[in-house]
Amino acid sequence: MPSIDAVLSIFVLSAVVPSREAAFIGAVATAIRPGGTLCLRDYAIGDLPMLRFAASARRLKDAPLFQRGDATLARFYDKEDLVARVMQAAADAGVGLRCSDSEYCCVQVKNRAEQLDMRRVFVHAQFVRES
Amino acid sequence: MLAEHGESLATCTDVEPVDNGWSDAAEQSSAWSRFYDRHDTAPFFKARRYLTAEFPILMQTNGVTVLEVGCGTGSSVLPLLEANPGARVIACDFSASAVAAINRAIKKAGASTFRRKMMALSGTDAAHACRRSAVTLLLVRCRSVIARKAAAVRGCDS
């Protein structure tokens, strides 16, 4: 098995059951080689689906977490909160991560057929494993 | 743009929370399996071509090894391999249907000779498995035929 230079978790953490989140992050962090990178991208607070869910979907206790009609979960992240929780969960698993980059990405998506302007907001974060 | 969301956000957080709990991990696994059972003929999500620009490590040319936890039907993995033929990707997902869909996409691109071992596990289990060096879910070798095909399409095949 090769050593892992980078782990990609793209719109995945938001679908993890809250009670398993820390274990998930810990396992993923442990899989990275020292010096390797954890690449995260996920839904952010204020993303359009969150605003839609607020009207229609089932909102779960640990806000802002929603359950879609098909039972899959969608969580929307505050950037600082996400970074803090990733580093804490990694630390609890004995892995030292340093956040090398974190930002909100705002993407304007146009649906010309339906004359819709969709404002998507994502969190983008990179962590380097230091120990 | 975040500021513009402020007002609607305020409305959003006023929603009364439901507190009868969320489905557990096993239910989530089957929920995502059902999702990909329904959406396995074509990639449900658009190809994420921005990833290699957003995460420079993915473009390292010295044979970077990437583990994707939660690969879906390949919206990240396939563009990554196109962009970086030297990359090696291990991808896994909750859903066996999703992993099967990636394998079909690879086969379609002519990569049938790659070593492919497939198993669908939860993300957590997959990461544990990688650590234990026990399971390779989907190993797409470097010098991918997908990448060569892409290069040919762009007219720069060497």
C-alpha cells in the first residue's frame, strides 16, 4: 500500500452522521503521510440549498443539518468552526494538522433556461499533516 | 456575496429544529446507495475540473498518490486523472453502485488493463482499511489510458 500524499474529501463531510464525524476525520487524518495534505471542500452556511431546505426539508437537531427527502444528510459549515473541528478531531486521533488555507468560495451559477441565478457558497480548506 | 445572504440566513435559523434525531451511519450508507442506484448511468455531479487548481498538491508530477474518500461516480477522480496522468488514485464510497459506475467509466475510456480491486465501504472503514494496508478499493494506475485519450482528443498525444 503506497503512502497517501493527499486525501480528497469533496462534499463528503457534510453527509457524515454527526456522531461519526470525529471518527471519520480522525481516520482520514491518520491515513495521510506526514507532510501530506487533506483537501476539503464542502457546503457553507448561506449556500442556496440551505436556504431552500430551511423552507422544506427536515431540519435536524444539530443545526444547520438537514435531511433530504431521500434520507441523505446535508450539513452547512461555518469556515472557522469547520477548521477548528477538523483540527480537534485529528488531534484526538493523535495527528497534528496545520490549516494552510481556508476560504469561502462564492460561485454564481446561472440557469439560463429557467432564468435563475443560483448563489452557491462553499468552504474550501487545506490542512498539512505535521505530526 | 456572503453579506447578501445575511437576511435570508436570519430567516433560516429561525426555523424550528426537529429533534427526533438523524438516521444512523448504516441508514446513511443505504440512503447513498439508493441515491447512486438511481443516478448511476451518467455522472450526477458535474466534473470538478477546478480541483487541480484549488489543490496544487494534486498536480505534483512525481506520482502523487491520492485517496478520495467518498468518490461518488468519479466527478473528482476522472478529471484529476485527465489533468495529471502521473497521479495514482485510490477511491472509495459508501455505495457499491457508485464504485461500479466509476469502473464502467474507466472501462469505457479503455483502461481495462488497470489493476482494479473493488469494494464499497464506508468512508471511515475505508480509511482504516488503507491504514491497515488491507484493502485497495479502486486503484487507478498512473499513466492512465484516460489521460492519454484526453491528450489525444486535445491533439497533443505524444
